[in-house]
Amino acid sequence: MHLRYSGTCYSRNNVKWKVDILQANDVPFANVGELDLSSNDALLIEWPVIDKEEVIVGSSATLNIISPGDRTYEDLYTIIPGNIRMDVYCEDSLYWSGTLDPEFYSEPYERFNNYVVTLTFSDFGVLDRITYDLNGAQPLLTIVERAIAGTNINIMGIDYDTLASTYFAEGGKKATVDNLSIRSDNFTDEEGEVMSMRDVIIGILQPLGLRMVQRAGKVYIYDLNGLYNSGRSQDMVWMGDSSTLGVDKVANNVRITFSPYAQSDLQASTTNNGKIVYGGNSSPQVINLGTANPSDPNYGEFYTFLSDYNLNASQSITPGMSSLMLARSFSVFCDPKGSGVDQHANPYFRIEPVIGNSERVDGIYGGFRVGCYSIDSGNTRLIGIQPSKADQTAFNTPLMRTQKVFIPRMAAEEASKYRLKITLKILMDVRYNPFEEEGDYNEGVNYEEIKHNTAWAFVPANITLRDDEQGSIVRHYDNVDMTVGAGWGHVDLDYSGWQPGEPDGHCTWLAFYDNEKQWEQPAIGGWRTNRHNFGRPDTESRKPQSAEAWPKPYDWEVAESFKNANNGQYIPYPAQGGWLEITIYQGVNCYAYGEESVFAATTKWTERGLYDKVRWLLYQSPQVEIVKSNLTLESATMEDVEYTGLLHPDAKDEIAIDTICGTANIAIPSARGIYLEESSGNQIRQLARAGVVDHPERLLIGTLYSQYASRHTVLSGVMALDTSGLGTYTEFNQQGKKLMIKGEVQDLMSDTSEVTLVELRPDEYHAE
């Protein structure tokens, strides 16, 4: 910003006041206009009357300037919030700063010059128009600094320590806003809407009993107990002809409801909630039964598939065509445009139903074949890459890499109570139409061969953890030993684990199999979701010695706990936290039931040429969820937490506070709104204030009890202007009481303030 106008004046007590108006501009203004501040009420600063539990103690300034000519200040009309700022100096020291209220300007029109123009400025008013824009876990101080920077006001610093009186439960360290942090995804709702900075500031400060105010050139972050015990205190001086004595409100009870926003789906705050969304156009109305790309300017590349290929490619769909022929017909649209993953080797696809009960699905394709022919005819055309087995050690081409998701750090003991559930849906099929039953015209012979030779399928992947969103890979998940060599004794969720550094080759294999009858049901065909990988317990080397024939179904080959578990790979929760991403590589390793071969061989699939018969290999985006590490592996969610306290049984009103940040009795990593200790990243359960250790919500109840459980004096009137920082006041006739400003209008030219003062008490109650 550059200086646009400036003016100086003196109050009745000869106090020097200077006003600077600055405006955003690429270069300094050639001329700085002079402000005429000769009106009696040239500058008023107001802090409206608000209750003690309110967080943002915002203020506004009214500047009344004499216009030297017609429409001199018309150019100060602004639409952009924060574009024009006023700085007020008292005896050359910064006193107050605020930005011009946007989208408003008014001045008298009946006179040519020497009329009063009124401009209004506010310090925190613009917070409603600023959205939260940080990522990951952020210290509360960083969030406050970001909010203040967004207002464009000019301050000499943020005092967050002097008047703060809350400590950590152990160690004697102050729990100031630089020592506490919160997850950024807490401030994005289920629809992807991001909160305003005003709501965020209220959300992070209110449960801690903190307030924010600008005074004497500084922003103060303070609590009422700290203001009482550590604030500067001075005698007030009445200046008006009259003043009023009253009482503050008394409340019956207080109810604090904390919504922890415990979403087990870690990708809920990413683009499209971590789901792939096709970026091109699609329609069930356009049809292409051929093998050539139609290159439609509106739809790009697309191909249509009927219930089977008993229809010459030269024919077209007509209204009179059999409904059986159209059942589950669909088109596949392909386009490089899309979203939901950070990287992808092949274009996006969309399955668009033409008729029937196939469903619309978006994803990344590995490869698929088009054309109304049997694959053995040689007339089909490959789109993408023909599926093959994956090299066990070397990296294949990455097919896609997910968006990074934040994993909160947790204490090791707490982390052991949770797991990450990784799911991937793939469509690997030999049928022309993978949503129809196999038959003479739907690759029935090939499907039967696949059915009897595909008990297990493994997709190569890597699951890595970065120390920062853009940082280096510090750990990777490794289940190779489990995949290639696990026996019955190794069937354990914790057999695999996290290893330091970057992966060397494919260190994760996602397994696909039927959880009930691997010897009868294939691992692939239609959309399938991976299950927990415990290797292959069906090989010759692992059969019971009493077995008379092999292969043979044995009930113990899949443990009951795995049969009953939901789909997904369950991996240990990484206690150190970080940013997790999943890379899916091309290739699938497939094995027949009881096949005795090394993992890399895929003997039967290779010898029988089954990879060449695959018509479909499509992928949806991997999903990450936090689950509880128990027998049911249920999603890690949490209901709202409610704290209540009785203040005065005979009072009528209730104080109800809904919070988006807070604490709970248990540590749960999926809870976005729980406070974290900045140094360790561990979730906070209790803090200490005024000798009481409890949940901060209960400490807040104690603070409110001290202010609203009994009668508190309120004084109103005109007092001498106090230009020092935030503090308390004493009044001669109110012996033993400290008073705080509840609302104030400062008239800088008359050196007076019209104030509402309310009695302040320290924390004196342990909330039950």
C-alpha cells in the first residue's frame, strides 16, 4: 500500500493525532493529499457492547473530514475489501488501524466545497469476507497471523502471552496459541465449502476462553482470568455530567457442544473427496459400435458396448431394437481432462450407461479392447496397455498417484488403537460386457478358463509417508514378505509394517480374492475391491501333512476374522504422522488355486496366455480410511461431545455455545477438531487454569460461572480517554472490584470515552 492522504490535528488536551490513508497501488502516488481534520468529531473509534463470552472484540472508526472541493474523496469508493487502510497515530505511535468498509460511499451533494465527508473503517470486519486457506496441522498463532494479515491492518505485534493464563496439564508450560495447533481440514465442510476466517478465529479461540482485540497498536489474545490477574490496572476518571449503575446478566446454566468432525474418510477434504471425476463430456445419447475413434468434437473418444457382441459392428442402435440386446449396454468415454488424482499415466474414463442397470463410474484406465467381436477373432482394438504381470522388484510405470492426505501425529500408545484401511476397486475381466453373464457371445470359454485359474490377484502399489506436503518420503509401507512367503502362522494384521526411507521397487501388494471359496470363485470379474493381504496359504509347501490330495479346500486357509472383515488392506497407523500418498503401478499378478510357483512366475496365466485374453483393466481411485484396531475394524468416528454446568439455579437464561474445536475423553485420529500439542502433535485432553486441571471446555464453564453465576456491577458514562494498552480499571466507589471495558466509543478530539464497564472476576469455579 502507498500513502494517499494524510492529516494531523490536536485534541483539547493538546494530544497530537495523525491520520494516514493508504491505498493499494503498484507505485507510490505522485501527490499525497492533505486531510482537513478540523471538525469537532473528526475521529471516533468504537468497540460495541458485547458479552464476555464473545471472542472477536472488533472495532470501527468514523472519520469526518472536510472536503475542500466537489467529490474530492469519491475515488475512495472501493469494492475490494482491505484495499484502503487508515492508520491512526497518537503522539507518533501507532494507535489504531482499519480498512475502509467496501461497497459504500456517501457525501452531501448540495454544496460545492467545505462539507463533511464521513468514511468508516473497521479492523476485523473484513474477516467475514476472507476464507481459510492453510493446509495440514497449523499452530493457532499461525492462523491468527494469517487472519490479521488478511485484514491488511497495520499492527505493532500480537501479544498472546502476557494476558493468557492457561497451561498444559503437565510440565508448567503455557498453552498459548503458539503451543497449540489444529487440523486445517476441520474448516472445510462435507460439501467442500471453506469457512470464513471470522468463523475460524472464533472456532479456535472460544473453547480456550480466549478473546481477540486491537488496542493501542497491538492485537491482544487474552483470557478473562489472565486479564484480571496480569492486566494493567488504573483508576478511571469520570468526565461526564452523569453516569449509570446497573448489573450484568445472570445465567442459569451453560451448555457447550463440541462437534469433533470425526470423519474416518481421510480424503474427505481433498478434491472430489479423493474420488476421480471425469473432465470431458459424456452422454447416453451418442453411440459408437465400431473400433475407430469417432473424434466427436463434443465428446472426444468414446465406444459403445451392448449386452454381447452378437451384433455386427456396422449396425446401429434403433428404437425397435430388443431390450435384451440393450440391457446393461454402456459407452466408455475417454479424455485427458479430469481430477481427483495428482498424477496419471493414462487418460480418464467414464462408463456412461445407455440403458439398463450398469452404473456411471469414473476412473483411470489401464487398457481395454473395443469392437463387437470375440478377442480371439483378432478384430478388436486395444485402447491403452494390454494387461500383464508386474515385475516384483523393479518399478513398472506408475498408473496413478493419489492426492496427499494428512495423517495426524499420535502418541504410540494411542496410535496402536487404530489402523489405516486402504481400498482399491479394479475391473479386470475377459468378457466383452463385464456386467453381463458370460456366454457364447460374451467370451464364455475364456471366462471359464479365467474362473478356474484365478483364485488370487495382486496389484503392485506403494504407500508412502512424507514429512511435509511437499517434503521428502520418510517412510513406506512394506508387505512384500507377507505377500511372497507368508504361511498359516503369519496370518496377522501386524506381520507387515512401516519401513524408513523411500521404497525400493514395489513394496506394497494389494490382494484380491473371494473371502469364502477361493477354489471355486475367481478373484477378478466385474468391479472388485481388494481384501487384506495375507499371502497365498494354498501352495503345496503349506498344505497339511495329512492331506491326501491337492489342491483341496481347507476351511482354515482364510481365517474367520478375515472372512468377516470388510474389504481393504489394514495397515498400522503411523504414529509419527505426515502426508500419505498411494501410487498404483501397472500390471496384475494372477494365480490359480494351489499353483506351486514363485510369486514372480504367474505360471498358469503365462503358459496359458491368459493375459492376452483380458479385455478390461480399469481402476477407480484408492481410498484411505481410519478404522479402530479391534475385531470389527469399524470406522473411527465420534459423536458430538457435550459439556454442561449449572451457574445459578434461579436464573432463567442458558448460555449455549457450539464449538468446532475442543477435546474429548479419548484420542481419535479421525477427529479433525481436537486440539493438538504443537511440539508433539499429540491430541490434547486436559489443560490447566487457575489451579484446575480439566477439559478446556470445563475450564471455560468455570470462567463463565465466575462471570455469570452472581450479580456483577455495570457502570456507564463518560470517562477520560485512556490511550494505553488493554487493561482493567478501578472506581473509587467500587472498592475491591476490577472493571473491564464491555463497550466504548472514543472521541479522540475531546479526549473522552463513552464507556460501559462491567465487573470482572477471576476463575473461581471447578465445573462439575
